[in-house]
Amino acid sequence: MVLAVSALAIAEDFEANCPQEPAEDCGVYKPYSFKLSVSPAGGYDSNVISQGDGLPLPQGVSRQDAGFFEIDTAATFDWKAAAVGKLVPDQFTASYEYKQDFYEGISGYDGGEHSWSAQYTHLFNEQWGYKIEAKDKYITFDGHSYSNRVSVAPTLEFEAAQYAQNFAKELKTDLVFSFANTDVFFAPSIPARNLDANNYGLQLSEIFIPANYDAAKFKVSYIHFWNDADGSDYDYGRNRLQVSAETRFSKCTTNRWYDLKATVQYFHDFDSYDHDNSHAGATGFAFKRQDGKNDFLTTLSFDVSKYADGNSKFAVNAQYHYLRDNSNVAFFNYREHVIQAGCTLTFDEMKWR
């Protein structure tokens, strides 16, 4: 909340002098677009291996913290149907992203991630719509295949802003159902530790954009899902409470404060496991695992250069991530701090009619 108040205070200084974008900048309507981006970054991770607090390092590993270099590339194709009044009834987006981390002084943990996604959105009217999203995430370590996760998530959307015009530009409720299947290619040391699983989820979210400051967005979510694993260690239910906020520091798009963007995200997980855990107690299987996880992420980015339509061409960014898993099983009881800084170069002029 403090973040949004700060943005409002700054914006008030510039609002009166905010020039309007010239009409010709809107350009000719082009339903198709293709965007490429490259994001190099460097940083420090205090616990690359998710080492339990106070436990000895695994054999062959000399440290748990490391500096790292990361390269992230993405390609996105987008199609939008012609608008009917203010409504764009149909939209399709497909993307591919590849991210690779290189850690200093720790072998075996250089993670690579290939992600494919496709999303179709249809709006029935200004209140009701639905979307369906499919994803495939393939993960490697030091170039060796580790896991593949395929997921499908249909969403029902309801936009209630017309009933709250005094205070909300957007007031949207999302109801999301999800199914995912995860295959882990490394053989487990014992059957109980087999991570192969089906996952079923239900999410309810509320998204709010203030009417008097539409450069800020707030989201509150409740998520429940069930993990049905081949190994008994990983059969569990999770309840997640999540909040996020993002803001630009002016609502005037021609002001340089608008190019500065901050995001904050926090969630807490309540995890209850179904069976006695193989890591619990001196000889294992002494009791069931119970976890309470806190995850905090904040980013700050600045658009150094932009295209004529306002999309970012070159941006610099910084990020801080904190994770604390409070588990009654020492092996899973750990904390992690990650800080990184980098930039993003976006090629966003590949549009055609």
C-alpha cells in the first residue's frame, strides 16, 4: 500500500502538465506482432542448493552460495481481433523462452529452462470472458535432462468495473482450474522420493486498478492444489495466500517518472503432507512433513529507451528475492536470498497487417 501512495504523491506533481500523446502516434491497426527480447543479468545466490539450515554440505559440494550470470531470451507472437467498440473479443499469444544460469564455483547446478506457452482469450462482452493457457517447461542441469512439466489452465473472468466506476478502472475476478503433469528423468534413490506427479489446482483472484491512478495494479489470490506423486514423500495439499502490487511513478506516459516501474509480490504456503517422510527422524519415516513457506520478490526497472508506441526498447532492472521454508523436517528447512541486476533489450518493430 505504501508503494501506491508514493506513486500517487509523485504523480500529482506532474498530472497538470501532462501532454497528450498525438493522435498520429497510434499508427495503423496491425493485428499481428512478433517480439524478441534478450536479458543478461548477474547476481548472488546465498543458497543455490537449497541446503537445510545447519546441515553438512553434500559430498562433492564445497559451498552453498555463489555468484551467477544469467541469460534470458524470449520470442512472443501475438494476434488480436479487430476491436468492436472498446472490446477486443479474441486474442491469441504464443511464446518461447530460454533461460540459463551459470554459477561460480559450484558444478552440477547450472540450470537451463525451456518454456513454451500458448494462450487464447475470448470476451463475450465487457463483463464476461474466458481464457485457456497451455504450458510446457523443460529443465536441464549442466546440459542433462532433469524434468518436464506440462500444464493446462482454463480461466473464467468477470469484470465488475462498471459497477464500481467511482473507485475502480478495473475490478476483475478470475477463477482458474489447472492440471499439470511432471516427469522427472533422474531415478530416485528410493521409491518414496519419486517426484513424478499429477497436480490439480483451483485459484480465485481479484485484480484492482484504481480509477484515479491507473498506473498501479493490485492483485490478491487464494490457491489450493493437490500434488499426487508416484513417491509417497511428495503427496500433499497446499493452501496459498498471495498478494502483489505494481506501479509506475507517474500516470503521465510522456513523463520520465512513468518509465520507472516497481513490483512487489508475497505469498505464504501452508503445505500438509499425507505420509511419513523418508527424511524425517534419525532413520527416516518418523513423522509427516509440514511446511510453511514465505516468498517475497521485488523488482525495479527503468525504460531507458522506448519505441514510438510506448513499448520498452531498452531497460535496466534490479531484483531481490527472499525464500524461507519453515519445515519440521530439517532437510527441507532452509532460507535463500537472491539479488541480481541486468538489462533487457527488446526488438518490437516486427509488426504487419
